[in-house]
Amino acid sequence: MPQKRSASGNPKDQQDRGDETEGISEWKKRAPYKIHDSNEDFPVRYEASCHCGQVKYQLKRETPLASKLCHCTTCQTQHAAPFQWAAIFHKEDINFSHGHHKLEWYDPTEKSIEHKLPCKVRCSYCHSPIMDEGRKMILLFPTLIHFKKDSDKERFKPQCHMFYNERVIDIPDGLPKWTGLNDSSELIEDSPPEMVKELEKKRENEQKKSEKSEKE
């Protein structure tokens, strides 16, 4: 798919606008890219940066909403790694303290560099993955965070595996392993037996309710 070019002829200029922005640089004025003023209520819990240090951000939430390991082939390719470790936050939980103008976007669905959601966000200099921006949430990568205490890192401990059917390596860690998205697919190998039984029982009850309502 050919990339759209700006008046300057440089496809990278498209990074400043997209279907979901109001104009050039308007994306900088809203979450998750909005710079918070010092007088705003933004207690800094963590600090993080890309490999080259040109992009730096802060987090105000102490514990992520969730933390997961994703084994889908897109994550494998985009991260050049067997899986992606992602922690979920609200868009308002992040503050780019430096270098948010050095960010670049990539839409893996359309293979576009326009700012379309959901999209991948990277540093445009060292190309470190910064986050995945969704329509309502962001997925951050804990390996960028400068943890000062082991107890802080423990808060980001993964809770489950997703798309485990697409894995390239086995990870026998005893965590729940889903064939697709967690809670909406099947639990497979190495998942805690009690979770498998609970899921089966839940789905049996849902099936019985569905059959009963059809008869009525």
C-alpha cells in the first residue's frame, strides 16, 4: 500500500496529522500526549524512557489496570521478540516529560504511519516501542520503566498469557494461558486446573440459560 505524501513530499510529515486529529500537532493537546503542567494533580509514581533517552514519560498510577503477556504474531514481529509484556493504563495516567514531539505512529492493520487508532507508538530516533495506543486505553511496556524497588516491579507482574496458541516458546509458569483474548477464548496447557473447571462450569450455565430462554 503506497504511503501518502505531504506537500513537502516526505511521508514522515504525515506523522503530524491523521483522520483522528483536528490538524497539525493537535494530538499534542490531549491524552495520552498532553503535557501536564506542574500545578496539575499528577503525582509521579514512575519514570521511564526509550533506549536513547530522547523520549521520557511519567506515570501517576501505582499499579496497572492489568499486566499481560501477548504471544500474537503481530507482537512477535513488531517487537522482534517471542512475546510482548504489556501493562494497561488509562490515557490520563501518563505524562510525556520530554520528547513527545519525537514520537512516531504505525497502524499495523493498514500499514500506515498516520495517527489512526489503534496504533503502535515508537521513538522516531532509536525506534524503541513506547506503547500501543488504543481507543480508550494504552498498553505500556514495563521494560522501559526505571523501577527503584523490587516491590514496585512486582506490581507489574504478568497475570496471564494471551494468544498462547501462536507462541514460539513454552513458558511453564503456571499462569492462565488463553488461546486468544483473556476471558473470551479457551484456557489451554499449563493453566491452573481450578480456572479451567470454573470456566467450563460458567459456560455450561450460560448454555443452559440460553436453551431455557429459547424454549420460553
